[in-house]
Amino acid sequence: MDRAAQTREAHRVTLIGALIDFAVGVAKMIAGVMVGSAALVADGIHSFSDILTDLFVVAATHFGRQEPDSNHPYGHGRIETLATLWLGSVLIFVAGGIAWASIGRLLEGEPIPAPGFWAIGIAGIALLAKEWIFRYTMRVARRVNSRLLEANAWHSRSDALSTVVVLVGLVAAQVGVGWMDALAAIVVGVMVGQVGGRLLWESGRELIDTALPAEERDAMQRAAEEVSGVRSVHDLRARKLGSDILLDLHIVVPPRVTVSEAHEIGNEASRRLRETFPNLHDVTFHIDPEDDSGETEHSLRPGPPLRADVEGVLDQAWHDLPIWHARVDLDLHYLDNQVDVSLYVNALPPGQDLDAAAHSLRQAARRLDWVGRLRVWLGPGKG
């Protein structure tokens, strides 16, 4: 399913939920005011808060699932994260208001009349409606992989759970235990606040780029290491960006393969990872010829000379050697903090074989401590 289809489906389920929230909220508020039930009124306010968050979710999923652009090269997933943060804050605010008002009512000992079975029936219908929208929204959230939509589903579930508590309070008030209504409203506030706190915590962790759970990272590493040509994987880092995952990893390949082969090995590892983990939105791999995990970052320490400098120094050391002037290609491998040199020639100087030519080169370069393995090849070179 492409992003446009995912967005449409997310909008559809959210708008359906908003209509149900409106109908349920109106019914709860009217019934609560008529029978004097603080718990039912509080539950109605909770339902109306769902409408606001539903509309916010529609906007956030629309903008958050847009494709990357020049100003947002990693995409717009953080919009969903910020929306989830806002949703958690709204829930905590609503929870505080409900609990504060109900505590005051409980302490004052205000008598609460029996609500009647019709009010209890409305609460029961509201419970079934909210539970249905929770399950429907959760199915869509998992299908389109939206944490924001999943958070909104739990928002609906919190309304359903709070309605359960309200039902208990209404039934208790019906049999003469009126103070249970105010207590039920306080419990509703606590439950709503817990959901809001969890959303704040999860969104905050995402905003500071908290790593994925270790088991997910281990599974990604195993998937990459199963690719032919991959010797090992290290420095694997993964973080969330809305509903997407961004992944960086270092892939160790055989040290003497060509650049193009090493790059294709990395491409295949990236393809395998994307197939195994559909949530991967961006994979950045670094090719290593050897495992340097745990070492100081290479760019933070002195390095060996690059090709232009290598050729200049070698020309000074080998300018008197015929084998050096007979070269047609020069191959460099940077391994173990040294430079391995492979010299390709079409013909050997008179009176020399490959071993003798290589020996003369080693003797002339013995003062160059950064020169590693030195080999002479008879042939046209690497091309």
C-alpha cells in the first residue's frame, strides 16, 4: 500500500471515529446533566476531547506522510511525533480537570440521586461504540503502520475504559451508594492521565532519537549478515521518524574486492533489510574493508597518504628502477593502517623475474613504514 492510500485509509477511520465521538459525547452530556452524574458528564467531556484529537490526527497524518522535499530530506514523520506529543498533553490536561472537580465534589459530600436505568443504558451503548472504534482504528493503524493512529486508538480505548468505570458508578448510585459516582470520575481522570503520560514518554523518546529495542536491531544485523559477501556488520544504529525507521550500518566486505562490487554488496544488504523490515524508510551503509568496530573514528586521527602523495613518494624511492617505469597500473589497498601496493606491468625488464622485481622494490621502499604488502603483477592491470 502506497503512502497516499495509507493516508486516505487513516483519514477515513479517524473521521468515522469523530462522528461516533460526537454522537456519544452529546448523549453522555445530556444524560449526565439530567441525572446529575459528574462521572457521566466527565465521560462526555472526554468524548468531546476525542473529536478535537481526531481532527488533529487527520491534519497530522496528511502532512506527516508527505514525501521528502528539499527542506525536509528525511521526510515529515516528526509531524506525527509532535502531534502525538500534543495528544498526550491534551489527555493529561483533561484528566487533571476531571479529577480536580470530582475530588471537590466527593469532599463536599454532595448527594447524588439515582440516575435511572436509561442513563445506565446510554453508558452501555457508548461503551460498545468506543470499543468498536478502538478495534477498527487499531487494525488500520497496524496496516498503515502509524504510531499516531495507534495512539488515537488507545485514546478511544481510554474512553471505553473510563465508561466502564462510569457504569460502575452509575449502578452504585442507582442502588444508593451515590459517592461512588464521584469516585468513578476520579478514577476516570487517573486512567486518562496515564494514557497521556505514556504518549508523552514515547513521543519524547522518539524526539531525542532513542534507539530501537535491542531485539529489533539484532534482527536487522542478522538479516544484513546473511547476504553473500558480507563478512560482518557493526555500528548499526536505528531510530524512529514518525512511523518510519532510519538505519545506519557499517558493512565489512572482503578487503580486495573492487569498489563497485563492494557497493553492490551493500545495495543487496539494503534490499534484504527493506524486504524484511517494511518500516525502513532510509538505509545508509558504510563499506569497510576490515572490522574497525570500537576504534577511534578514522577522520579523527592521522591517516596514510592518498594516491597522489603515494605516487609522488614512490616515484622518489623507485625512480632508478626499470620495473617502476614499466608500470601500466597501480593498485592501492588501505588495510591495517598501511598501504598495500600492487604494481601491474606488461613486460618485465631484461634479466628480471617477478620475484626479483618485487625484491628490488621492497628494498628501495624499506624506509617507508606505511607501505604494507608489495606485489608485482604481469598483465594489463585492473582496467
